Amino acid sequence: MSVRRVVPNIPSDAPAQSREFYGLLGFEEVMNHGWIMTLASAAVPTAQISLYAAADRTAPVTPDMSVEVDDVDAAYAAVRDSGAEIVHPLQDEEWGVRRFFARDPDGRVVNVLSHR
């Protein structure tokens, strides 16, 4: 299993203004579902920031960060077998990802995903 990208998830009460601010740093909008918007660098597409304007639509909590892996099922098995807390079960989401949430040792919630 390998990591494809790591994305901080930032709560935002002003997503349009945040998009403009991060645009000054070279980020462009690459996804917008209304409740979450992802900005990426045109030069380095895996350099990304996700802005949460509302709570995660299909999960009990909003994650602190997202980690995209090449094999989410293997990651799920490894995390589950370690005894770490699974906050949101492994499932397919309607927008094309398979994901689960786990809590890290410091209490942060990590969204672990793969695109389908």
C-alpha cells in the first residue's frame, strides 16, 4: 500500500473568500460539492487543501485530514487489526471514493480513501 496524497481539511465559514485567498498562492478549485471544496496547485496537482463549509454530508464527524492511498481495503484491514478506533466504517460514497475514518493516537480524525 502506498500514499498518493495527504490533504488538510480546513473548516471555513467563508469558502469563497478562502478560495480567493488560496488562489493568491497558486491554488485553483478542482472540486466543489457545496459542503466541501478542494483546491489544488496547477503545477503540483497533489498539493491540495479541502475547505469544509458544512459538516461532512455522509459521516458522523468532519475529518481533520484526508489520506488517499492506492488500496483502501488494505489500509482499513491494517488500521482495524491494530485496534485503532474506526470512527466511520469503510464504504463507497456517491461521489466516487471508497473511504473510512479512523482516530489517530492524538484524537484527530483521518479520512482514508481511494478513488474508485
